[in-house]
Amino acid sequence: MKIKKGDTVQVLSGNARGKKGKVLTVYPDQNRAIVEGVNFMKRHTRPSQKYPQGGVIEREAPIHISNLMMVVDGKPTRIGYQRLEGGKKVRYGKKTGETINE
């Protein structure tokens, strides 16, 4: 997967189109990621030790990777892979051509 935890991404489609956020979790088997501040869902919970009041809790839901594009230097860009002289494989932004630090 070209998007990893900690990357800054922009949403390409859906209700949150245009919003930017940091990737909190990635689910490679489902091709989904949770982005901070994007795609909120409401969860009705019973009272528990964690939530003594219970009630409705809002939290981020996973969003499909195809609806996200990584942001490099403030601009959304596609991501590619290239090999360095030492044989190390790194990600790079196709718009700028510079490598992305992991």
C-alpha cells in the first residue's frame, strides 16, 4: 500500500471531499484507512466502564484507500516507488519527484 500510518492525505470523493487529515490506522487487507477528522460515524453504546454514561459516541470510520491522495509539500500527489543506489526501495511524490521520508 502506498499510504501508511502518519501520512497526510486529502479526500478525493464523498461528503468529506477536499478535507485533509493524518492517517491514524491502515487496514491493508480491506484497502481502508482511518483519517483524523474525516468520515465520522455515530455509535450508540450502553453504559460500560469505559463510557459510564453510555449514549451516542462519534468517531472516525474507515475510508477506502482509492478515495485518498497523499499530500506532499501542501499539494496532493500520486505516489510511486523507486530504488536508491544502495538497493533500498523508497516512496516518492510523482508531482515533485522528491523522496518521502518514512
